Amino acid sequence: MRSPTLTLPKLGVGLAYQAPLAPLLAAVGPDLDYVEVVPDILWTDLGRTAEPRYVDDRAGRAALEQASHGRPIVAHGIGLSIGSAGEFDAAHVEQVERWRRRLGFPWHSDHLAFHLAEHGDALMNVGITLPLPRDRESIELLVPRLREVRQRVPVPFLLENNVYYFDIPACEMDEPTFLNTLCRESGCGLVLDLHNVYTNARNHGFDAGAMLSELELEHVGEIHVAGGMELDGFYLDAHSDTIPDPVWSLLEWTLPRCPNLGGVTFELFGSWFESVGNARITADLRRLRALWTHVVHPAPRRCAAEPVSALAFQTALARLIVDPDFRDAVRGDGVAALPGPLTALEASRLVTIAHDRGVDMNRTLHKGFRLGKLRALLPLTCALLTPARLAREVAAFWQANPPASFSFLPEALEFCAFLERRRLRSAYLTEVLAYERATLELERARFGPAPPQSVCFRHDPVRLLGTLAAGRRPRSVPPRPCLLLGSKDGDTAARWTLVDAVTPSSRYDHAHAADTDSGAKGITT
Ligand SMILES: [Fe+2]
């Protein structure tokens, strides 16, 4: 079962609100897009049996709204304890909804953990988020609660992957499987806290990147980043510093892979603001903003402003492959050899590519393909020329005739005309070339009317064509002045009739011709 697609506004970069950070919020300007607040600080909870239970903090609200400077406010709760095995705190969810209506949270979140446990008739608040067993039983507990949260608060709800300094042994699922399953079955999304992933990986010795690669990142609606500190052999998710390099690396890998991401939030406890310093915090926010802008709103491609240059670029690139003179000119003269219009980037790329050995490999492949087509359409002519002679003639032909299309029939006819103009001193070439050219002309009948063809032979065409068709070089073919008359209707095979200049009434069928060393099929005489 797949969860519904998360639909979050793409806000950008946020900062977890703490009262000491208010001056920073005022000064940071456009590098910050939203403010994230722990909504629980906006009220005092007098307990589940108190009436009224909640006392709202109006002064706190005013301070938050002033500090946010009109930026959107996102809620990130700590009080739900959604994983508590005891009673689900629906009243807490209703309190979040009241504040959503006041502050307009586009989404809200809490922690995938528990901190409230029953202790006799009272609740014990551990004060830290404790891990849940990654078992089916936990899924069964959470899914109906998550549905209820989504019903009571009509904006997307996200759960944050927990940091844990001990793991629960013998869980049925690993962490990615547990998170994926929970999101799929409940329809909630994730706050993916990359510093939590880093902290857990460091403390428990697993590969954070491998863990992330197993996670279904379409469930991620928000990312958290932070810094931490060492204490007693542990690395702590202390929110006490700027973002460490390994977390930047995780972010750079993860960010482009989260299609439904609404924002990236930097978490820093206010008590560390003085020691970390305004400059370092601001630098991290700017770096986050640049990464967000690059990934979520990538700059238009440079060629987009000059769409015609893409055509010119591809033309030049193709010429590097098919035209060795052009390739050598670019190698020698650089940008000066390139026709416009090209952007500076495209011209630079082309000059670099011209020197790449891959261009020569492409040319080899290109020539093989093009020659293969000629061999297929003009097999007897190609067989008659020696390989070296064929290579020279083809090279000279290609020099003057760039490949125009992948319909090679016109190219083969052009090659025939080219060879005819060359007046090569080659025995039998004139007759064989004329026969194959006429055959190609008849092939045009597939595309339209084909006029009848006549080919004049001075040597026995049955012997000559049959020998070539058998893969042998013809030698001492006896003279036989004659005409081959060809016709073709549509998709039927070409029909050839030999008209002998000496005995014009004589006729041979194909079987008879085969007896006389002929492979030139379909010729009747
Ligand atoms: Fe977090």
C-alpha cells in the first residue's frame, strides 16, 4: 500500500525558533524562508485532568510573530509522545490544531518516539525521546493514531526519525523498513533528521549513506540538519554547533532525491548562540539556501536563453565525428574554427571534445556503420573493388557527401554516380556498377513508379554477376555483348531479361544459368 503523495509548499530554508535567536532572525534577511517553532512553548499544559487544561502564552505568540518577520511558521512538536503505549493524547492534537488556525502552519510534525510512560496512576515524563521497538506491534499502534492526527489537523503531518543512544535489540525490522512501512500504511510523512542519522551511525557503527539509500525518500516532507558534540564516548545530537561536513555530504546526496520536500531546517539551541556566533550560523544558512536554490529551483540552462545555439552545438558536434578536416581545424584553431551561434560554454565544450580520443572512436563506429550500408546495397560493386581501393573511393565520396539521412538508398545512388564520374580503370566495373545502379533504381518502386531499366554488358552477365555473388573475383569472363532489361512492380522481385546481341531469341532460365556458374538470380535470357 502506498501513501498518498505529500503535498507541501516548497518553502526553502528554515531556522528552529529559540528566543535568543530573535536578533539573528531580524538580521538574516532573504537567506531564511521560514521559522520552525516547537508549539508546546506557546502554552502551559496543566495536565490531562485539569480544566481548562491549556493556558496559552499570548506574549510568547507576539514574540514569535515579531521574530518571524512575516515568514511562514511551521510547527515541530515535542509533546505528543505518539509512541506511548498508554492512552493517546487526542486533546494535545486538538491544541495543535487551535494553534494551526492562529499561525497557519502549512504542515506540522512531532517525534517518532515516546517520552511519557505510565507510572502507577501518573504519567512519567522522561523528557527525552526514547526509541520504539521496530516491530509490527509498533506499526499497529501508530497507524490509527496517525490517521487520527491527520483527521484532526488538516495539513500534512510528519514524524521525525529518532536519535537513539541505545538501540532496542532483536527488532523485527531495520530502521528504513520500519519508516517506509509506517509512512506507507499511515499516510504520514517524515522529518528526516540527517544529524540524527549521522549521530546514530557514528554511535552504532553503521553506514549512514547505506541507511538513507534504503529509505523511500518520497515520504520526506522536511529535512533537519544540526551540529553536535562529543561526550563520554558518544557523539550527541546536541544542536550545539554548525553543520559538520559529513552531514553536509548526506544533505547534498539526499536533497535532490526528495521530490516532496517542503523545507530544510537548521536546528540550534539558543543557549549555544553566543559561542557558535552569528557569522557561522549565517554562513550555514546561506549555504543551505544556495543548495536549496540549486536543487529545487535549478538555474535555467544557459542555452535556454539562446535556444538556437543548441542546434548549432549539435551540428558542430556531429561534424567533429563525420568530418575529419573540421575536427582537425577545431583541434588546431580552437574556438576560431567553430561556426556560430554558440555560447561560450558550448564552444569551450566542443574544443575539449575535439581533443578527446572518444571522437576518433565515434568516427570509427560511424564509418563502419556507413560502409556497412553501402556494402549491403552495392554488394557486387564493393566486392569487385579491392578493399584498399574501396576505402579510398569511399573516403573521397564521404569527404564531399556528408550523410544526409538514414535512408541510404539515395546515398548508394550518389555513390554510384560518384564512381561513374571517376572513370576508374577496373575490369568489369562499368557493367557491374550499371547493373547495381539499375537495381537500386528499380528498388525505388517501393516508394513510387519505377521506370524499366536497361544495362549494356560487354561480358557475359550471368558468369560475371554469378561469380561476384558467389564471393569470388571474376577472371576471364567471356565476351558477350548484350542487354539486361529490368522491371519491377511494387514489392515483387525485380525481373531481368537478357537480350543477347548475337542470338536475341535465345532464352535461359535461372536453373540453367546456375549450371554455368551463375549466382545472378532472376535473370532470364
Ligand atoms: Fe530534528
